Amino acid sequence: MSLPLLFSTAFVVGLSGAMMPGPVTAVTIDHALKRGVGAAPLIAFGHGITEVVIVVLLVVGLGRMLEFPAVAGVIGIGGGAVLAWMGWGVIRSARSGEVSLSAEQQDGGGHGGVGPVGAGVLSTLANPYWFLWWVTVGAGYVALAQQHGLRGVLLFFGGHILSDLSWLLVLAAAMVGGKRWISDRIYAAVVAILGGFLIVLAGYFFWTGLDWLGPHA
């Protein structure tokens, strides 16, 4: 995967995850309504702290393991399976009307007065799907990125965290602006499109994983 493609797909995949309602979405809505749009970058920063830690752990702690084609192949296939599952779940949620920007449909998770940065950290760690994503899809992406060295890892992470920041800013602005910028129908349509993209990318991960495993199966 080329560096521009690595960055752009990391952004789109990250965006598909960021747009799905969850703990980070909930605290963003809550803090935006109380503090304004400026809360979004702070929540994204808190969220990013946890992701820097896990990327460093993957690169340093698992870096040598990811150099073995068999290990990278299994991770690639596992990541493809998770992406396909996530993609189908995203599309199903969009079609059923489960995705909504309505504040009353979000559960803030009781952040108990924690500031935006702390809320970003805690809401991320409270989401079990975040861990699942990083040990499968994220690990596969890191394996791909490491083929380009540190530059590849930085570009992957840059695209990923930029997607989080972009969506949280749009979400906060929509809340502050009374949802004038984005309707639930548009939101659901974009989410469904991103779900389709996840399924396509799942195929790529499967193919890459099988390619890595091929000579070593």
C-alpha cells in the first residue's frame, strides 16, 4: 500500500468508526452543549493520548512479531473479518434508523464533571470495541505502515487521528448550531456509505493476509 493510500484509507476507516454513536460521541455532545465547539479538539486530544499509547505498544512491543509474515497474515485476515463485521453492522444501523444526532438518544456515560481531555480518555477506555479494533484492524494497519518505516506509521496515525478530530468538530458544531448543518438522514446516508467502504477494505485485508500467509501456510 502506497503512503498516500495508507493516509487516505486510514482517514476514511477512522471516520467510519468515529461517526458511529458511542462513548466518545456522547461526551462530545454533552461537552459541546455546555462548553461550545472548542470542547471537540480537547476531547479529540484526550482520545488521541490513548491511541498514541497503543500505537507505540504495537510498534515497540509487537514490532518484531509483525515482521514475521505468518503473524502479519493472521492479523490481516483477523482485521479483515472485523472490518467486514463492523461494515455490516454500520450499514444495518444506518438502515434501521439507529444512528442519530439527537442528544436525547445519547448516553453520556456519567463522566462526573471530568474536563474534556479527561472525558476523551475515559470515554475511549470505556469502549470495548476500541480495544477490539486496535488488536485486529489497527494492528494490521500498523503492520502495513511499518513497511514504510517510521514515516508510514506517522502517516497512518495522522490520517486516523485527523478523522477523529474532523468528525468531533462537525458533531460539536451541529450540536451548537441546532443541527442546521447536518440532518439525521444525511448522517445515516454517510454512515451507510462508510460501512460499504469498510466491507471493500475488508476484502483488501483478507487478500493481504492470505498473500502473507501463502508461502508460510
